Amino acid sequence: MINTTIISARSLQKSYKSIIEGVKAKKNAVVLTTNNKPQVAIVSLEDLERLQRTKAEQGTAEMLKFIEEHKEELKELPANLREIADDILYSK
């Protein structure tokens, strides 16, 4: 779990250098708020890469699950489906 600090956008404006250095050094996320409502997060590049990998892996897992659940229906698709799609998408 990523340790998280919550700060206001105004605090970021006043102390952005130290906040960014803290994120880089400690690998803690910072959640920025405006009007006490969370808006965005600042995370280290390492954490961002890990989040991106996780999202890609989840997408792959969901696709494999879909394929498994619809295996019989997918067998009914034409063998040249890619060619048909390319013709539709790229023909003038």
C-alpha cells in the first residue's frame, strides 16, 4: 500500500519543491485537494510505472476471461475478420 499525504493545492503552490522531493525520496503519494475535495495525486515515477503495469495486466486478464466465456460464439466469427475490419476501417 502506498503511504499517502493529503494537502491542499495552496500548500502545493507554497511548497512544491519540498513536496515533490518528498514524493521522490519517500515514494509516498500526495493527494491534492481543493475545497477539501480530493482532485489528483502526485506519485513517484516508480509507482506510476507499477500502476500502469497493473492496469495493463488487469486488461489482459479481463480479455482472457471474456474469451473464455464467449469461446463458442467467437468460433463463429469469420476466419478473415481482420481483413474485413481493415477494409471497413481503411478503405475509402
